[in-house]
Amino acid sequence: MKLVNVWRLLLLGVLLTSTAAYSQTWNWAAQIATFSTGGFGTNKVRGVTVDQNENIYVIGDYGDSALIGGTKVKGFGSGAEMYVAKFNSAGTAAWVRSFGSSGFLDQSIDITNDPAGNVYVCGSFFGNWDFGTQQFPFGSATVGLAKYNSDGDVQWAKVVPGVFAGPGGIAYGFDHIYVAIGRSFTKFEMDGDTVWTRTIPTSVSYSVDYRDVTVDIWGCIYLTGQFKGTITYGTDVLTSSSTNDPDIFIVKYDPTGTVMWARKAGAVSTPGQEDIGHGITTSPHGDVYLVGQYRGKAGFGTDSISVGNAILGMFAAKYDSEGALQWVKGSSGTNGSSALAYGVRVLANDDVLISASYGIGVTFADTTITIAGGGDVLLIRLSSDGVRRWAKRSDTFATSCGVMCMATNAAGTSAYSGGQFSTTITFGPTTMTIAAGVTDGWLGKMTFPTITAVREIDDVPHPWSFQLSQNYPNPFNPTTNIEFRIIVASRVSVDIFNSLGQKVKTLVDQELPAGSYATEWDGADDSGRKVASGVYFYRMQAADYTDTRKMTLLK
């Protein structure tokens, strides 16, 4: 017994010192848009979407003789063009298509896909919209929506009513495409026909600027962005703190285009802020997650967050399906620092992933990350109740690097982020350096460990102490059960380690009420690969309780 206890103490020391070395990492990154010799201007990845087979589609901008996924794409005479490209889950290009006009207003806006593998792209342009093999004579400054099939062939192109420039968002839901750009929000049929449009009238006393749109599992549509002045959505009247500076808004529509509710967030007292909602998504349970930027003090319902007036901060907020605030988190930093959250997605276990750009340093959800200068990329994973899981930046930052988009696969187990960078930057095993021009586009993949389901054990007395039981069967092949008890509601983690103290699998990582529980391990690591036979250890942590036990896998 003494030998066992000594071994546990030695192992615990190894676990405590080695676990940090196995934090979240980038799987790969690719220099998506780069210049050939003599190129100029900026390249970027502005939008990304993932289909059911985990093919990745990106949209972005380029200027003059660019290489997109290794393919040289042409210009259309404006010096600023758009592209759409398809990649597999390993980052290898399947096809690349360029499109644009001869005008100087070309700018990509966003991208989405449908279950059949078709891709929908939005961009602003001036004059005829040229797809290389097809031209659409629209004749003036406008925003267009185009459909490609999975092979990269253009199916149709349409004008988006009521607007002529971005930014904005696009989303698929229930065999319709929704486009929200500027002050216009339109529902399209799959063949490109307009179902309806909701447009905020032009006025010198108020304005609306949509930034993102999403559709929930019931077909309701949520939009966010910025507004000034007083605007009315249904029975909800929103008034900004200043007619000159923007505040944040969320509005929910039903599938027929009828407003269900609208909410305002932003400056509490001092005008001159920069409060914008950049990204919005929903969970399968109907929860709504919103991210963006703010300055000074921003109010969200009856709650508020604060950051110095010389600091641009990021925020994340959760609402229920009726528009009631559940929680809000805001960043802090030092004077001159900045942080902007652009994207948000819900993962497999209802966790939330946020993509952000920051400069100098940022503290968010009890995590502080600093850099020597310039800008960097940041991914933050939160639980559904707003508790930080982890935060990950690039592995070596560039003079300037920003994230502009993020999407997850259908299972919610991998995320793909994209943006632009200057000089040199490293993501995991990949280091990228620009050859010419000002910036290049990048795309990176990160895969997350899946959390094993936990089941409550019924018909047992209320536990009087924390306890981690010996697994059974032991030795085992192919699966084994692990039971544990907690006496108060706690965040519980159960992790598997090899004999070197390296974490190979997270079984449990969630808030649980007091009770008795069971989970199981199938002998696979966090990436799904089966591990070798041998001795393994499982550790439980809950509140101030920690215990570690040994088990043997025999094959």
C-alpha cells in the first residue's frame, strides 16, 4: 500500500509538470493567397465555410498576379479582385476560381454552402461581373450573390437588393440563402430568386450596418452589427447613446421575415465609443452567442463590461432564444492595446469557440496573452456558461496578423480560421513568409479533443465524499468503465495519461451537479487513434479534490 501511494505521488508530480506541454496546437496552416514576383497590394482570406465531407471553401481578395492555393489567377483590370477556392481537410487545393469587374470597388464579403455541396459567395463590384467563363452585365456599383457547384462551375449570379457595398454576412438555412449587408436583409430561393427583402430606410438621423447573420434549427434568423440614432424593429425601439457613434444590436426574425425581438448593447454613458457586433451564432438548444468589439463601458441588458477609453476591447455574450442576457464577458488591456472578436461557433459538447485579433496584449476570461508588438491571432474556447477552457495564439507572431473568419466542421470537432498576415508567421508545423506585396492570406486548422459522454448513476445514496473508483474491467480490452462521485456541484475533469505523464485523452471536462457518475474509455486518444497496450493512469479533479488511479490495457 505504501508503494502504491508513493507511486501515485510521483506520478502526480509528472502530471502537474507535463500537462502544459500538451496544450491545444494547430494541425496545419497554408499560405492561401500569395503574390508571384512583382505582385503588389494585399491578399486575404475573408470568409470560410465547411461542407459535410469536410471540404473547405474560402473567399477572399487579391491584387495583381496572385497565387491562390498554388494556382495563378488573373486580374480583371481593377487591381483588386476576388477569388473562391476549394480545399480538402488537409489543406490541398481542389480548384480555384477568380471573379470580379473592371471597377475599383471589388471586395469579397462572405461565403456559405448547402448540404448538396453548392457554394454561395457574396461580393461588391462595379459594372459587369466577370467569372471568366461567364459574364453578368449588372452595369453599376452593387453587391452580387453567386452560386457555384461543388466542381467550381458558376450556376447563376444575382444582384442583392438595396446595397452597393459591404461588409456583411451570408447564411444557409432550410433551403434558403440569407444575405445581410449594409442596411438590407434578403431571403433568396436556391435558384437565386428573391423571396423578400427587409431594408432600413435611408436617413441622416439614423443608420444600420449589418455584419453577420445566422439561422437556428427552427429556421429563425438572427442578425447583428452596428447602428446609430433610433431604429424600430417590430415593437422594440433601439436608441444609440450617440447619433455619431455606433452601438451594437441583435434582431431576430421568424422565417416569414417578421421581427420577433431586438436588443441593444453598447456605450452606457460616454459617447465616442466603437461598439460593433461582428459575429453571431446559435446552439442546438436555442442559445444565441454574440461577439464583437467595444470601448469604455458597454451595457448588455442589466449587466455591463468596462475597458479604458484608450483600449479597444473584445466581448462575448450569451442570450436565450427570447433575447434575455445570460452572461457577458469583456476583455481588458493596457493603453493602446486592442482586441476584436470576429467569429463565434458552437462545438460538439456545447462549448463555444471565439476567433479574435489583438495587439500588444489582452486579458479575457482570466487569460492574459501578450506580444512584443504588431498584431496576432487568438482562438478562445469557453464552456456554455462562459468559463475559459483554453486560449491559443499563433506560435510566432508576424509584424501584423489578423483573423477575419472562422468555421467549424459539421461535428463541431475541428475549426478552420483565415485572415491576412505580413512578414513571417508560424502556426504549428508551418512557417509562412510573404514574398511581395503588403499582406498574404492564411488558412489554419485546429482539431479539438472530443469529450466522452457522462451518465448519472441512479438509485444510489447521495455521496458524502468525493471519490474516484477503480475502473472495471481491469485489465481491459477494448473498453473500461470509470465511476466517480462529487458531493457538491463542481467542474469535473477526468483525463487519461500514459506512463510518461503525457495526456492522451480527456474523458470529462464539464460542470456537474452533486451525484454519482460513470464514463468509459475505448482505448483511443484525443485524435481518435487507438493507443498501444500498456499501463495508463486516469486522474479526476473536482473542486479541491484530486485522485489518480492505474489501469492496464491489454490487446
